[in-house]
Amino acid sequence: MAKIKAAVIFGGTAQEHELSLASAAEVIRNIPTDKYDVTCIGITKKGRWLYFPGDVEEIADGSWEMNPDNASAILSPDPLHRGIVVIEDGDVTVRRIDVAFPVLHGKKGADGTIQALLDMSCIPYVGSGHLAAASCMDKSHTHMMLDDYGIATADWKLITQRDINCIDKRCEEIAAALGFPVVIKPANSGCSAGTTIAHDIDELNTAVKVAFSNDNKGLAEKYCEARKLEVAVFGYDSPIASNVGEILSLGKKYNPTEVRKNSGDDFIIPADLPDELAKNIRSTAIKTFKALGCRSLARVDFLLTEDGKLLLNKTVTSPGLRQNSVFPKLMAQFGIDMPELTDMLLEQALENSERAY
């Protein structure tokens, strides 16, 4: 029986480039080699696509770009090709792909762009479709959709670059509506870059400008002291939710350049919660997953305030998949280890591809 041709796409131009490398290396190590023939496609920080034929450890340590056997590659939007066009020494070849596993984060990776290209190519892929990916990346869209479904989030206000000419007035309106402290963040960002907590009107004005340096839209959210809870959701028509985990070091800032450190050591599963509350959090995670149109996998993050209010914080359609990342830890505690997880994700992508193609 012929092996399934799977492509792992990694790297990218976003700030989470290193996180992608670490996650992709872990995915590749755990794809069953007796069942899949893996093609590796790397995207450099400058956006160049390369077919990478080297060892997975070169991806893990970041040296993959220096491999002399790399060749220029293009993911063809033509469904006749249904694969990667490799250009090497003037020769052009097409490597057919049965299923893709995009292990990309942030802009041009988890925002629907690569997903739309794969849709054009008629190549099945792991993860949510382009519309759900874009809606979850754009936090203003997430808020609007969840408001419609009655899923509670922090009180919020949108800021756009059209507000620049009246920024002082707009900041006063936000302060009046949300009070202080207030969290200002780029609407589209996969990490905490550009996110600031403002404690007065001057800090708010500066924070808005910082957010605009990362995106053309900003989001203001009411700050609240809260426990940070996370749930992994997995599947298509009948998604399942993992047990609830909790990140203990709430003050710890995410640093995408330090992804190989043991940043998951402060994560406990299950969180110390009453059974009924844990059940409610898991059901809300599934409701959110469905409301946003997600499929395959997502990490759903919650805030549990000091007065017991549960708020949806964000939904990540391309969660980190390195050994110490939250999503695989939640799935492992649920009884699904990394080799089984990667196999199931690829299998489900193939099984559900007929709906789109």
C-alpha cells in the first residue's frame, strides 16, 4: 500500500517563526513513517519558500535554511498540480501532496492566508478553514461573533487608524467606557507583541500608538484580575474538549524568541475547580469552537475572575505543538499522545476533505 504524501509547512514571516520551527520539528518526529511520506516546506523570515530535504534536527535548531540541498518551492494554486512546484537548477518538478499540515503561527500563517491558498489548491489540510482562522486571529471579529452567541468576553472597544486624527477624544471615550487599568492590543497578532496595560489617559494614548505599530486596528479590553484557564478542542462535527488546565504564573510575559525553554512547567492539569464549573468551561469551549466555525484543533483560553465570572479570552486555531506546549499537554493528559494526535489530525483532514473539494 502506497504511503500518504503529507507536507509539513513551517517557519513564516511572523514573530512566531521560532515557535513554528520548534512545533514543526515535534510534529515531524511524531508522524508515523510507516504510513506517511513527509515533504518539508520551510518559509524564511523574509518570506522565501524552500523545499527542505534535510534532517528534522536542522529545523529544530534553526539551521535548516543553510542546507545546500534546499530548492525554491511554490505551493501551486492550480488544483491540477495539487502539490508543490520545486525549481532546482533550472528544472521544474511537481511533488504531489495528499494532505498538508501547516505548522505556522501569527500573520500570514494562522490568519487564513495559507489556508485560503490550500483551498485554492484543493489540498486537504490540518486546522480550521480560512474564514475561521481569520476570525479567530482578528480579535474584534472574535468579540463580535461571541457577543452574538452570548459567550461572555471582557468589555471591549475597537480602535481603528481612522481614529488617529481624533485620538485624544477616542482615548477619553475608551477611558469613560472601560475605566482603568485597560488592556490595549493589536487586533491581529498571534503573540503579546504590541500589548500594553494602560493605567491613565497618557499611558492609554501611548499604548494605542504601540498597538498601531503592529496592526491597523487596535482593541481596548477592560482589565481584570483572573485565573488563566485553557482547554484543547479537537474534531469536526462532534468535537471533544480536554480537561481544563491552568497557567499559574499570570504575570509571565510570552516571549516568542524563547520557545525552547520549559515555559510549560507552570501549567497544571486538571485545574483545581469544582466539577460543575469545569464541566461548564469545557462545554463553553466546544460552543465557542462551533460558533467561530473552527475544525480540527484549537486552544480555547478563558479568564476566571475573582468574583467567579467566566470570560472567553481568545481562541487559537494554530496552537503551539512543541513537546512542552499547552495543547499537546492537554491532549496527552486526556489520553492522546503526540504520535496518535498527529496521525488523527492528518486522517481527519483527509476524511473531511470531500466537503470542501
